[in-house]
Amino acid sequence: MSWVLVMPIAVPFVTAVVAYLARNYPAGRWISLAGSALSLVASAVLMVAVLNEGVVAAQMSNWNAPFGITLVADYLSAVMVVITAITGLATAIYALGEIPEETESLGFYALFQVLIAGVTGAFLTGDLFNLYVWFEVMLIASFSLLVIGGGKERLDAGIKYVALNLVSTLVFLSGIGLLYGVTGTLNMADLREAVANAENQGLITVIAMMFMVGFGVKAAVFPLFFWLPASYHTPYFTISAVFAGLLTKVGVYALMRMFTLVFVGDVGFTHEILIWVSLLTMFTGVIGAAAQSDFRKILSFHIISQIGYMTLGLALFTPLALMGGVFYLVHHIIVKANLFFVAGLAKQYAGSTDLNRIGGLYKSAPLLAALFIIPAFSLAGFPPLSGFWAKYLIVKAALELDAWFIAFVSLLVGLLTIFSMTKIWGMAFWKPHPDGIDPTPDRAPARVTLAMMIPIIALASMTIVIGFYPEPFVQFAQTAAEQLLDPSDYVTTVLGVQP
């Protein structure tokens, strides 16, 4: 199984090298596109293997676990790799219409592929030190993409972004050191038993809180989220979309993995904190979005708000809640990346993302207006789109626990999300342009190309399919949740012995 697990990581790395060598030629963009398509094929092969085997693992260089480098995929890992590849391919297509040649010559496509490789590696790694390594790969690539092309605003955002993420990395690395000192291992499967048998469980809880803080910064949860709205509105829309879709989800994935597999000895304490963090994340994010008047800033704050739903599924720690968290994770990547794609096209038509300075997009771009409604309504939780089922599972899980306040906050945040989405619709698409301009489709900028519309249509179609035919996706999420709550197959497959 080693090649099945290696290929989703190796393909984007190889693509990055070739794309960098061709960075001064138009061929670079097509190399990136081909590599993204191959990554999707490799991730699909991995998914088939996981569906057939349940959990697949491989030890690099034939070093037995827990001493070597382990790659492992269960249902959650596999679906995150597939959705990463889908987002990567959609972004590579969208970039054809937005990224200028001078930015391509700076190595944009190489950095983009390195980012995809880093995200994929984080989902597939089976030990904590290599998770740190993949975080660093992501940080270097994402910082470079954030500031590429120059400009004071981008550099300012990049400094804030990297400074806070370096703090997160320092906390994470310190937790790794302490955990290794206590247990003598960093293999995640091996840590399950080692942590459970550790003498000083109080210290284990302290270490767990360090991991919660480190991953919480990556996931942008309350009160550690302020780096995100300060940076995500500044780069190219192509970059904003892939950041919005993937980067915070790596933090959520790490929280789900560690707080179901390793840190489960003091659930009453750690997960109670996660509940309040999740609720505050949801509420402060949606309030921040309601206060904004810029398309991308509204969407950036909504990333924060929706992260709260995902971590809430983990915090409630029931099969239904975790199923909802997994479902929400996948749904949100598709929807949020698509909304940033729509925002990019809206700027191409209107010349700005400031809602007070634009209008009339319903007339100038009716197809774009229709395509905006699909992910916007899904984000708000309108039935029968994918967001409705994601929110339904979370709220139902809360009600089953008689957690009425949690269900109330979840529904309230959904209503406030509707307010933000209708605000964008009313000001950007429906109301007349404030300057009295009545643009027509034939006046659209030359860079508004078919390449930029294709991924929007494709992702909107995925949202509709998941919404109208949720059963197979819900069943998949249910199996993923079961594997998280009972990781015996994960441990057995990695270590090769009965736990």
C-alpha cells in the first residue's frame, strides 16, 4: 500500500519542481493543471483502497512502527485528501483566468503545488513530528503565496499571518517535546496506549491543552482567530479561495485526530472547553461578518464562524455529533472555496469588493448571480442544500444530549449567516450601481474567462448533489465518525499488533 499513500503527496511535489523550471513559460500553468488532475486520480485510488480495506498504512523505508515514518489513511484522512485534490484542481483552473504572467514567473504554480502537498501530507501522516513538518511546509508556501506580487497591504497581512502561525508552531512543538518526554513515542497509534498508561495524567491534560492552543490557532477558533480576517482579503482571489477552503481545515482535522485518538483520558475537561470555544467561535465570527461591508471580509469572518460548527461536532463527542462534524468539514471546503471564486469574478465585473461601491451584478452577470445563490444558501443552511444537512446533524446531536442552549446558538448563528448572505446579494447583485452605471455582459473584463466560471459551476453542482442525495455522504461520515470513536482498526493497522 506504500505507493497508494505516497502518490497523493509525491505528485504535487514533482509538479512543483517541473512547474518551477517552466515558470517563465506559459507551459507552467498547464503543467500545474495536469499535475492537479493527476493528484485527483491518485487521491481517488487511495479512496478506493480505503473503501476496500478500511484503514491502510505504510512504513517508509521499512522501519517498523513506531520507530519509522508512518503514512496512514482511514475514512476521514481519505476524504480530506480527495477534497484537497478537488479544491486544488478547481483552483488550478480558476488561476488560468486570474493570475498574471508576471506572477507566474515568480513561481506561483510551484508554490501552489507545494501547498497542496503540505496539506495532503498533514492528512496522511501517522506521527506528530511529521505533522509538524507538514505544518511548516504549509506555512512557508502559504506565506509566499500571500505576499507574492508585492504591495504594502499584502506584506502587512503576511507578517501578521506568519507571526501568529509561528507562535502556534512554537506551542505545538513544545507540546511535542513534552509528550515525547512523558511517553517516549510520537507515533499517533502508539500514543493512544502510551498516554493512557502515563503516570502523570495531570501533565497529560496540560499537554493536551497546549495541542488545543496550537491547533486552535491553525483552525482560527476563538480567541485565536484574529490573524485570519487580517490576511485572507489581501491576496489574489485564487489564493484566498484555496486558503479559505483548506488551511483552517488542517487545524480542525488535527484537533479531531488528536482528541479522539490520543487525548481521551479527561474528556469532561478538554471537551467542555471545546464546547465553549466552539460556541464563541461561531458567534463572534458571524457578528464580525455582519459588521463588514467588503465581500471578502464578510466571507473571511464566516470561515471563523463555520469552523465553530466543526469543532462543536468534536466537542459534543457523540457518534452523531462527530458524523455532523465530518460532514460539515467536507461541505464547507466546497462551499467556501466557491464563494471566494464568486467574489473574484464579482470584482472582475464590478471593479471592487466594497459592497457600498458596487451593484447591478444581477443584470451584468445573471449566471454569476445564480451561482452565488447556491453556495450562499448552502452556507446559511437552506434545505435541501449540503449546508442544511450539516447543520441538521449538529443541532440534532445537541438536542439528543438535551443541550438546548447549544442548539439555540447553532440556529441563531445560522439565522445571522442568512443576514450576511442576503446583505451581499442585496448590495452587490440586486441594488442598482451607486454611480448609476448599468453594465451589460459584453462590457465584462477580458480576464473574466470560461476558465474562471468552470470551477464555480462544478463546485456548485457538487453542493447540489450532496444536498439532494445526502445518504451516501452521510453514511460515509457515519463510518468516519465510528472509526474516530473506536480507533482500534487504526491502531492495529499501524502497529501491526492487537492494541
